[in-house]
Amino acid sequence: MLPGYTEELTQPPDPAGQRDADTAAARSAAERSAQAQAEAREAVASVARAARARSDRGGVLQVVHGAKRVGWAAFELQRSAAHLVQGVAKPPYVTTGPLDSLESRKLAEGVRYQVLYDRAALARPPQLDITTKLVALGEQARVIHVAPTKLIVVDGEVGLLPLTASEHSVESAVVIRSSAMLAAIARIFEDLWRFAAPFTADQDLDGNELQPTEEERWILSLLASGATDDTIGRLMGFSARTAHRRVRELIARLGVETRFQAGMQAVKLGWL
């Protein structure tokens, strides 16, 4: 045998030393476990802080519930405007008094307002007078026969769009911040704005302010008969591309979505 090993093997183990070793090992394991738990708690807290910060900022989409909160959201968005407010006005309404006063102040500060009015909005007894006064203060206003939805876009960076509505109020809405969705909504507004009729103080709420020209009547007649853009262009003396543009303009003015609906709406309004 190798010298020295016989005595080590034959000596009994030291119980106290073993306990100390076991205690040290247990303490080390406990410390590692506590450190791991602390790191896990910090990781969870970090995620929670990030989530709260994102929630505070609202993220890209933030849903607002309740008519009063929707009204306050509309007020706060416009109050924050620095350059431009674009809006679509149509029923149902939240209380408009504070918003009208706010718009007057923002116009005085140099903020531009572009407001597209559904004809039904101007049929509301005080709205025609209110709009006339706001236009005198600098609001740019146009009218469309049927607006697709209410809408507010502020500085091209944040918008407010209804989600659910009752007959008399908007019950919920979504705040939309800079995103592809907001860019698409802004583009829709711009298209509607381009095709809408200018607002005048003596607005005819029966739709006469949107009466088509004789040329437009011919286009609408051809639409109602099912003619294609190529056919309309050939018969009217302009290109198919121009015919397509003119047809889209008329569809937008009528507040409908299809060529067939445009023809039906034109008949309903007495344009044909």
C-alpha cells in the first residue's frame, strides 16, 4: 500500500467537520437560490415597468370607453394640437360647446382646421350657424353627402375613431398613434376632402349644393346604365383614366362605395 493512506482509511470520520461541510454547502445553495430569485424578481419588475410605461403612453392603439371619456379624449387631442386638426363631423354627437370654444382658441393661436361635414351634421339646428362662425374665424370646411365615420386627426400624429355608438352618443372610441393604420386613415381623409363640396353659409341642406354639372349628369346616366370607364371616356371625349378619376370623384361626393350605388343615389337625389 501507498504510505499514509492506511491511516486515513482506517480513521473514523469527524462528525463535526461533516456537519460544517454540509452546512456550508447548504448555505451556498441557499445563497445561489436567493440570488436567482432576486434576479427573477428584477426581471419581472423590469418587464412590468416597461409594460406600465407603454400603457401610460397608450401604445399604438388605446380604447376609450364611455361617452364622457370619449368627449374628453376629443377635447384633449385638440388641445394638444400644434399645427393641424383634421376632422369629420357627423352624428351622433358628444357635447360640442367646449369643443367649439376650444377650436376658436386654437384658430386664434394659428392652428389650421380642416373639417369635413356630413350633410346630416349641418341639418342639426345650431350647427350651421356655429360652422359659419368658425369658418369666419379661419376654419376650412367642406361638405359631403354621407361621411363614412366621425374622425379626428391631430398634427398627423394621433387620431380618434369611434368604435361603438348609440343613437345619441359615441360609447367607445380608439386613439390611434403614429402607425401605418393612422397613415391610411389620414389618406382616406385627404381623398374625401379633395372630392367634397366647399361649405357656404347659405348651405342647401336638401342636397342642392351638390347638384352636378350637365357633364356630370351624363357621366351618372352612363354609370346607371352600367357603362365602363372606357365606354364613358369614349362617349364623353376623354381618356379612360380621366373617366375613372371623374367617376371616383362622383362616387366620393355621393358618399357611396360602388358605381351601382352611385347611380341609385343620384336617382334618389333627383340628379337623374
